[in-house]
Amino acid sequence: MNTLAAANETMKLAVARVEAMGVVSPSPLYHHPTLGMAHLVDMHTRMSADGFSEGKANRFLGWMQAAIVSWNIGLTQISMANINRKHQ
């Protein structure tokens, strides 16, 4: 699987959903220290670095996707699985 491509699409979709909400704040989890957007951006940046292992990238992607689903912004486990299937 192209894990980085799946992560790129996941983040792009999450950002678009949050921006579409406008002034409506997403779930309080959006600002959570380990489930929030800031942490996911940091994880995404780290995944993009040279030498990042495939196994760790897969774990990071799973965490990112679970966190985004927890925000309750209309993205589900199924939508995350569909992203991953696209990048097999």
C-alpha cells in the first residue's frame, strides 16, 4: 500500500470537511493533545521524512484515521477504508 498517499488524501479530506463547517467548531477532540489536528499534522510531517519505516507509517495512518473519525465530521471508518483501498 502507498501509505503516504493514503495519509495525504486522509488529511486533505479532513481539512476540507473542517473548513466546510465554517464557524461551527468540530468535536472538542479536534483540539485534543493527541487526537487533534495539530498532532496529526505533526505525524503527517514525520511520515513524509526519508527513512520512515513502512510499519510505523501504517501505524501512524491508522491513528490519524481513527482520530479523524472521532471528530464526528461525517467521515467514518468505511470512508477511511475506502481511501486505503484506493492506495493498495
